[in-house]
Amino acid sequence: RCVQNAVDGYLLDGKVPAAGTVCS
């Protein structure tokens, strides 16, 4: 889900989200 969340955040926010935070 780490990757999915990152992609969702990127699409919603329109920018690169804190993938590290979401992953951790």
C-alpha cells in the first residue's frame, strides 16, 4: 500500500508526497 498511497497522494496533491513517511 506504500506505493499506492504515494501515487494517490501525488495525483490528489499534484506533487510528490512524503513517500518515506507513508512507507515508514
